[in-house]
Amino acid sequence: MKTRMLIEFFSVVLGVFFATWFILRKLIPVLKSRKIGQKIYDIGPRWHKGKEGTPIMGGLGFIISSVIAFAVLFAVYVYYGRAEELYSAALTLIMALLNALIGFFDDYTKLIKKQNQGFKAWQKFLLQLIVAAAYIWAMSACGFMNTALYIPYFGLTLELGVAYYLLAVFLLTGMVNAVNLTDGIDGLSSSVTAVVAVFFSVCAFHFVRPELAVLPATVVGGTVGFLMYNFYPAKIFMGDTGSLYLGGMVVGMAFMLGNPLIIVVAGLIYIVEVASDILQVAYFKVSHGKRIFKMAPIHHHFEKCGWSEVKIVLVFTAVTIVTCIAAFFGI
């Protein structure tokens, strides 16, 4: 079983990596020729102005590659009469794709209006809530999810009943947006997410879960392939299309593992990013203009402190390696 898993895993990783690299190699010149580039916030770090015009929607590269790889593997499973083994992975992939679709329309609106605001915040959040609720319903209806919440490290399982669904929807939408916030400097979100995907890959092999291994395989291959063009200085950005997709994937894998809260540990960087943004806004309002950080999310704070983008990416990735190791002891 593990031999077959290894063959499938590395076949998907390599296939998605090379497909992502190839697609982006062809896509970047097209986006540049059509001037489909990022507009930078005036309130952002002044040195980011130099990134203006960099093509966005690069997430399409690893999304298309991942869908093709999954479709091929699913066809193989169908041929051998084992298609049902990938149903939970298929539902998770669909949920991530729906989040990517929200991001795509948001990116598209930005490009048409030539400004950094697509959907209004409440519109995007409402759509994400609908996608999260639909995913939870589908997973429950198919028997892949129940209302018992496992508490990492304590070995406890709490029966929450209906409250579980509310917590699940909150966790899904929260993590999707947290990954989106992490995508703020060259290579950051893709580097951190690659490590988190490796963590879920290790979990899949630890529990011998082929259906769980396939999704992190696509994410590892896709994010590493994307980094070939996204590491500083970035030649392309993933946009909301890519970051919302990755957010859906990492939190979806946690639900597939049956340990949804473990993403809070493994993806601690995501939590810190979104928490820093919330704290900054809240403190700014209650203090009438004062700030906790020089700029939020927190990666921009470190930029303002003089850290290079490469240093931030390396440090945040190293922290994620540590948190993923810690998370392994909570499964």
C-alpha cells in the first residue's frame, strides 16, 4: 500500500511541478502583453511601488495543473474500481476551486477597474460562508465528517452537535482568508503553504491514507513550481485566485484528516498574520489613531523594521517547519 502511495505521490508532485512551471512560462508573457498587472496600494510600503504592473492570477498555473493531475489519478482509480476512495478529496478540491473562483472574479474586477478593490468585503465573506457551509454539508452527507471534535494533544473528542457545524464554517472561512492575507510579499504564501502541505503528506503516510496524500501532493508540486517565478523578485503574483484556493486546500486537508484544529498549529503563521491585522484595526479604532505594529499584516511590520523580503520568507518558513513538527505530535 505504501509503495503504491509513494509512486502516486511523487508522480503527482513531479507532474504538477513541471506542468505549473510550463504553464507559467507561457502565461507570464501573455499577461504582460495584455498589461494584466497588479496595482499597488498607496498605503503600502513605498518600495512596493516598484512591483506595480507585475502580472497577477499566477495561481491559475498551479490550479490548472492540480486539476489535471487529480483528474488523471481519479480516472486511474475509476479504472480499478476504487473511485470512492477519492470522493472526500474530490469534495475538498471542489471547495478549494470555488474559493478560487471567488478570488478570480475579485482579481478580474480589480483588473477591469484598475484598482485594488474587487468584491466588497461583505460580498466576498458571504460567498465564502456559502462555500464553507456547502462543503461541510457535503462532507457530512457523504459520511466523511461527524460532529465530534478532536482536541489535539489531549486525546479528547468532544461531541458538539450542531455547534460543530458553526465552528467548522468559522474555521474554514477564517483560514481561507488568513492564507489570503499571508500572500503579501514575494514567495511568502507559497513557501509557507508548501511546508504545511508536506506536513499533511507526512500525516497521510503515517495513517496510510491515499485519499489524503493526493491533495498535498498537488499543493507541494504546485507551490514549488510557482516559486520558480514567485520568489524574490517575483515575476508573477498568485492573486486572490491562488491564495484563496490554497487556503481552501490546507484547511480542507485538516478536515479530511479528522483533526481540523491541527491547522491552527501547523499553520500558525497564517493565524499570526490575520491576528495582527485584526489587532491593528481594533486598536486603531479604540485608541483613535494609534497603532500596535508599524504596518499590518505582520510581514509588513518586519519590512518596516528593515527586514528584506527574502529574510521574512526564510524566517516565516522556518517557523512553519517548527510548528508543523509540533503539530505532528498533536495528531
